[in-house]
Amino acid sequence: MNGAQDLSLFSMIMCGILLLVPLLGVWYLKLDIARNLLVSTLRMAVQLILVGFFLQFVFRYNNWLLNLVWFLTMIAVAAFSVIKNSNLKLHHFVGPVSLSFILSNFFVVLYFNYFIVNLNFILDAKYMIAIGGMVLGNSLRANIVGLGDFYQSIRKDEQLYFYKLSLGATRFEALLHFAKKSFLAAMNPTIANMTTMGIVSLPGMMTGQILGGSVPLVAIKYQIAIMIAILASTVLSISLCLFFTVGKSFDKYGILHKTIFRNNP
Amino acid sequence: MLQDFSFDIQPGDKVIVSGRSGIGKTTLFRLLLGFEKPDNGAIYFENQMLDETTVWKLRRRVAYVSQDLNIGRGNLQAFFNETLSIKANLQYKNDSLNGLNGLLDYFNLPETLLQKNIEELSGGERQRVAIINALLLKRTIFFLDEITSALDKSLKSKVLDYFLLNPDFTVLSISHDNYLPANATIKTLKLD
């Protein structure tokens, strides 16, 4: 495989000049985000440079323990991000959400590496971190929708939840309606994305592989496999997240603790 | 709200809860169903104190019709099926579904309504659907929270007759209606 063509310093300067387009747009429309735009771009660049150096190091040594620690770090950051963006309290959810992410993502990534790619060393940095990152990133987005929607809709529709309890439903039976709704909300974007894939957008993984020198037919096989892996990890992680968090979030009477929300009214 | 307050209900009693709005009539039902907990005092159901275990038993023995008509969405037949698919109600499923058309008829609802979605129903239709759903549970203790507020006069009396004249039913009802069946024995619980 020949890797993608390297970008020289001159290339990166030209890239910086391209940044003038959004900046001019912002200036012309008098949008109050110029500072934010610059700070975010700078932050992204610094973050990526640091990660780039670190990954160079990780890939060179390709040590199973180091790979594992880095993947766990990625999972921890994802779990924090899900809880924060779902408007839920960190200390209440960090344990169960991290555990769900660890179980679901490890299962999917190791399955992928062993049964699909047939790696001898299933903790290989290149596969574990790249594939893991894609799977994790997508299930993170789905969980922000799924977990957030689940608890917010019980709070919003509490009368309906109580009504189901009053009909004699167990807590599990009463929550099933809300869980189904959250699953749909979480999975719909991935399913919609799959139906237009390749026609409307060329997925990041395929783009990366083609630039990296793979022939399109190989890239496509990986893309199909990764989409299925993303679906599997999404369903697994949301199920586990709900399963592990529900016990702590309701009292023995089946009433939702309002203290689990960050903006507790 | 609800201080220095005590009452008891015997099987077969028909009790009307009255009092000005905001006094805590609905809160009383929420306390009885364990959706809220009293700061002090205790509630007993069939000689057992209501706690985290007995509350689940009570919810399987009592049929509650809320004044809030947020009862769900989607097809009405599926809604009734879902109620009867709850594990606690499963034993009555066939029997209750057989009696469904009779109940629809009694409460002046057409059978074609079953094909509609709950979102399409009027307030009055939804209120009767909630009543029928409670009756499908085959329970004999009823907590009824203003269940005739969206009904016209003739339907109001029909609904109240159904509950207040049945000797097997134990009823605790919040109601602002002046109508009461002439030959019913009614107790009043006035909150003030």
C-alpha cells in the first residue's frame, strides 16, 4: 500500500488561507462567532497534533497494554461526553455508562478484529484504535440521543408512566414504551445514513482507505462491515446503558429520581 | 396540604371526595398509589402498611382513572391489547376482550372507534376509553379522578350509575357533579 501523499508546510499554509473564506463570511454577515471559530480551529489543530504524535508512538510500539489503555481512555472520554450532552449528572451515571461502553465496544471491536479481519494480534493498534474510534464515535452520538431521550421523556411524560404503573405494570413493563421510543430515535440517523451511503456521501472510512491506497472494492467491504459493527455496538451500548442505569435512577416505588438531571427544576 | 387527616374505606363503600380546587384531592390519589410519599403518617391497604413492596400489590388490585387524559398513542385496539398484555392482567385477556364491545356499547362508543388512533379521539371519547380500559382490568376497587368532566349530562349519569350502583365495587371518586344515583349509598369525604 502506498500511503496518502504527505502535506507539506506550504500545503498547511494554503489550508490556513482557505480558512479566510469562512472568516470573511462571518465578518460580512456580522456573526458574533469569529473568535469562537478561530479558537475552535486552533484547538482542533493543537489537539490533533498532540494526538498525531501520540498515535505515531502508539503505532510504532504496538504494545497490547498501551493500546488497551488508549482505547479505554477513548471510551472514558466518550462516556463523559454522552452524560454531559444528555443533561444528566456525571457522578450518578459515570460508572454504569462507562461499563456499558467498555463491554459493548470491546465486544464489537474484538469480534471485528478476530472474526472479520482475521487478525492474529487482535489488540493491534492500527485496527483497534481506528476501528474502535469509528464504532465508539458513532455509538456516542446514538447514546446522546438514546439515553438523553429516555430519561427526558419519562420526566416530560411522567403522567403516562404513572398511568402504566397504575394499570399494574412492573417498572420494566412501564418503561418498555419509553425504551422503544429512545431506541428508534437513536438508531434512525444511522439507518438513514446507510440508505444513502455511497451515493450522497462517501463515508470517512472508505475515503481514508482509498487515499491510503486500497482499491475501492476492498474499501467497500470494510465499509459494509464497519456499518454493521456500528449498528451492533449502538444497540448493545444503549441496551446496557439503560439496563445498568435504570436501577439507580428509580426508587423502590418506581418513581424517577429528579436529582439525576443536571438542570433539576 | 392534607394535614391532620384520617379516613378509612370498607369494601363496597362508595366515597365521594370533595373540596375546593388545590386542596389536594388529586394528591390524595397520588399518595394512595405511591406516586408521592407522605411526609408523616401512613396508609394501610388490606391491613398492610403501604410501602415499597405493598404499593406494587395495590397497583395490581386498584383500577385508577386519572383526570389527565395522557393515556398513550396509537391504535385503540392495540392500546386495549397492550393493557391486557401486562403480566398482572394477562389472565383476564380473553374474557375482557370478549366483553369489550359490550362496554363500548354501554358508554355510547361505536365499534369502529377501535380502528382509530388515540390522538384522533375527542376529550369525551378519550375519557370513556380510559374508563373502559380500567374496567377491562376486572378489578373491584376504583380510584376515579373527575372521570365525567368531559361528558354531557346523560353520559355523566350513565357513567356514575355504572360505578356507584354496583354492590361489588369499592369506589373512591373525586367529583364535582351534582348528580348522584337516587338509590345509592354514598359517603362523602370533604377536604378543607
